[in-house]
Amino acid sequence: MRLNQALEEKKLDVRLRDRLVADGKVSHGDVQNYLQNLPDDGENVANEDRARESN
């Protein structure tokens, strides 16, 4: 079960996604749906200017 889940996640990996869409193994709609449903991690972003000032 864990291998199957890992393979499903790799289908949408940016390094493989375009090739799989071109081959018809993943639809463009699947990619759009995945991207729209990603969680917002904006709270975890570090501002580089602030990081430099604190050093």
C-alpha cells in the first residue's frame, strides 16, 4: 500500500509531470486539481532580507 501511494505522488512530481501528461498517463485536469488543492504554506516562508538583518 505504501509503494502504491508513493508512485501516485510521483506522478505529479514536477520532474515527471510534463512527460506523463504528454504520454497521456496523467491528464492536465488532474494536474490542475492537484495544484489547486495544495495546502497554503505561506506562513512557513522566510523573508531573506529579514534573515540577513538578524545575522
